[in-house]
Amino acid sequence: MKYGIIGGTGIYDLNNNLTEKTIKTPYGPVEIQTIKIEEDEIIFLPRHGKGHQVLPHQVNYQGNIWALKEYGIQTILATAAVGSLRENLKIGDAVVLKDFIDFTQNRKNTFFDGEKGEIAHVSMADPYCQDLRNLLKKQGLSQEAIYVCTQGPRFETAAEINFYAQIGADVVGMTNVPEVVLAKELGLCYACIGIITNMATGLTTTEATGEEIIEAVNQKKTDLTQIFIKIFKEHQKTEKTCSCQTALIKV
Ligand code: HPA
């Protein structure tokens, strides 16, 4: 079986033993890296490109998700760097995203824009795969969080963070929307771990440095990769109860 890992800030490659490939998609070419683990193949896709040259609002989200589906992947685990809006969620903690609030603007956020005459609406009742979330919980990742996605690339003001916290967000980032939405449109099982790299604006008087962000992610990287590989195997064995393959409603 083939499985996908989408890595966020600071998680650019899994190890040195990988093969690089380019997948052609209607949204442009996408570079992936693959490693063989026994009879399985893990495909790694650095969301921001290798070396972090692509800004959050410029990521080719459509190309990335299309490429993984095209390559034969049904299950994706992703990571994303996030800021914390809650005192109890600390730098270095990993949270399982359970829902999102979208404040992005003008992103290409659907495969069904009406241009090909296909009209569809995807249900967001369960944006993150419930089966994968259950498996993450079993692996000890029991803290769940609501993610607010901002347009970036600037960070938020203190007033914005205060507002996002009041409307129910726990963590903030710039990349999970539309990634999670596009995965659901293609019927993929997708879950995402937020790695807390900083306290959001106004929750601390010291700004996080770039090095601190990378350091917080690096500490989690090896652990999470091992956990993801275990979960892929378990997910393959367990009976599916999620709604990922039936969430797209064509009209
Ligand atoms: N805001 C937005 N995106 C982020 C942050 C933040 O504080 N930290 C990591 N990604």
C-alpha cells in the first residue's frame, strides 16, 4: 500500500534514503519523495517545497492533493506548525486537529469550481478523518484542537487572536485550509497534527524566533514519523467507519 505524509514548516524530508519523483497534475508538476518500508511505500510531500521557499498563500494545494491521489494514495497524515491561543497548549505540544475556522482569502479552494460543468458540495461535518483521529488518540495524541486558518503571510494582531479565541479557535496557522478540504473532495482519509511552535500574538511578550520554531518541530519530527507509520498499518487493518469517501455531494 501507498501512504502520504504532508510535512509542514521544519519537516522537509524523512531520511536520506529516498527516491525523488515528479508527478504531473492538471495544476502543474509536484515533487514527491518516496521510501519503501517493507511492502509499503510512504510518500512524503513537503508542503512548502524543499527548503521552505513557498509561502502559505502560494502553496499549490490543488496540485499537492491531486498528485497524492494520482499516485494511488488513499490515506494522508499531515503536520502543520501552529501558534497556541490557549495557555494550557504549550510550545512543543502536538494537537490533533478536530475542526477548522477559515479566514483565508482568494485561495483556490475547490476542484469543483463549475468550469468543467461539474457542481459539487463537500460536507464539512467531519473535516478530519474520524478513523485516523481515533488511531492518533490510541497512540497517545489525545489533545484535540480547533484550528483557525489565516491568510498570512503576516502574523496576526493581538486583537485578531483575541477574537479567534473567543469564537472557539485553539490554534492558528496559515496552511490547513484548503488542504483538508481538497483531500475530502477527492474522498481521501486525511488527518493533521498541529505542532505548537509559539504562543500566538498577545499571549506572550516575547516573539518566537525562526530557530525556535524549527527547533520545536524538529523535536517532534522523528517521533511523529514513527507514529504515522504505525497508524498507516493499523488503518489498513481496521474496518472503515469514517465518512471520507461519501462526503462529496454532486448536484
Ligand atoms: N500564526 C499563524 N501561523 C502560525 C503561527 C502563528 O502564530 N505559528 C505557526 N504558524
